[in-house]
Amino acid sequence: MPDNWGFVLAAYGLAALVLFAYWRRLIRREKELSASMPGHPMSAPASRTPLE
Amino acid sequence: MTRALGWLAVVGLVAGLVMGFAVAPREVTQGNVQRIMYVHVPSVWVAYVAFAVVFVASIVYLARRAEGADHVAHASAELGVLFTGLTIATGSIWGKPTWGAWWTWDARLTSVAVLFVMYLGYLLLRGMIDEPERAARYAAVLGVVAALNIPLVHFSVYWWRTLHQPPSLMKPGGSSMPRVIVWALLVNFAAFALVYLYFLARRVRLLRLEAEAAA
């Protein structure tokens, strides 16, 4: 059977894209909420680093 | 803690890629396209875990009315839908070169599609009800009922004649797969489980924040 690398790339690429998009969505929403609640501990600069 | 979990998930994903592409051999029958399994199978396992968490958290919520349990159920349902969607999409991409079709209405594919739609309904139900307490209560009931579909998905390949192959790892009598493939699968599952835990922690925190903002 041919290796069909295009299909492999599509599957892994899609997985990476979906997970990255979801992560970005969480970060963006968190930033929006933190900005709307200035006094909240979540809006501290230390909690705005990418993976935290 | 969440930050450490995030980096651990990144390391896990890199290890999973190394195992899937560099360590695991080219499969004899399917060729390299079989490597899609290292995304497809861990995705559905994590989806099962996510829905099991919804089930437990929903029971806890119904018993104690704990807001935290509702947040966990909500976040886990969202992630379950995400990973089930990924399972369906990667399965479809794998199906085309091996079965000759993107989709077929066989028992496993259909039951997974039903599972996906049920939890999508769970999220829609939550979004449709304005009152948070009522939304949480209705969703908790659905979270318990919908979990009944998980065994149906897993055993569908035994109960009906299907195109989808039966489980290669989680089957009676143990796995028949070469050890290196099993390890590649397990490393990728661990990586996806870490991604799930990281997303769960962030999503629960976000839900708590949204509840505080709305209060």
C-alpha cells in the first residue's frame, strides 16, 4: 500500500491546529475577563504568561 | 502548577511525535498512513476520560450542588467534544486511503457521531438556559444519561458487524500489537491526557472567573 504521507500530514496538522486554536481561545478569553476585572488577582501580570 | 502542566504537555507531545515517527516502525499492511493511529486512538481515549469526568462531576453536583463540580463537568464536556471531533476528523482522514471512503455508517462511526452530537447538545443546553443554577441542574442530568453511550461506542464493534476494526489494545486476552507500537500509543495517550488536564485546569479557572464577573 502507498504511504499516503499527505493524509498523515493532514491528520497531524489538523490536530495541531485544533489544539492550538483552542489554547489561543482560552488565553484570549482569560485576557478579556482579566481586563474587565482590574482588581482581580487573575489580572496580575505574572498570570498572563503564555502557558500559565 | 497550571504552567508546569502546560510545559509537561508540550514535552509529552514532542515525545509522542518522536515515538510515532522515529521509534514506531512502518506498519507492514497499511504503510506509514497507520501513524495516524497515534493521534486518532489517544484522542478517543481522552474523550472517554473527559466524558467519564462529566459523569462523576454531574453526580457530585446533583448530590451536593457544588458549583466547582459543575464547572469541572462543563469544562470536561467541552474538551470531550473537542477530542471526539478530533477523533472523527482524523478517523475520516485515515479511512479514505485505507477503506476508500471518508465516512461510512458503520456501528462504531455512527455511535461516535451520536456521542459527539449528545455532548454538543449538552453544551447547547447550557447555553440556552439563562439561570445558572437551572442550567447546571439540567446539564448534570444530561451528563449522567449521556455517559451511557460510552460503553455502547466501545462495544459496538463486538455487538454489530462493522467495517471498523475491533480494539487492538483494550480487548479480552491482551494486546496482539508489537510492544513498540503499544508504547508509542501509550506515550501519545499520556501526552494527550496531559493536554486534557492542562486545558481542563485553564477552562475551570475561566468558568470561575466568568461566574465572578457575572455575579
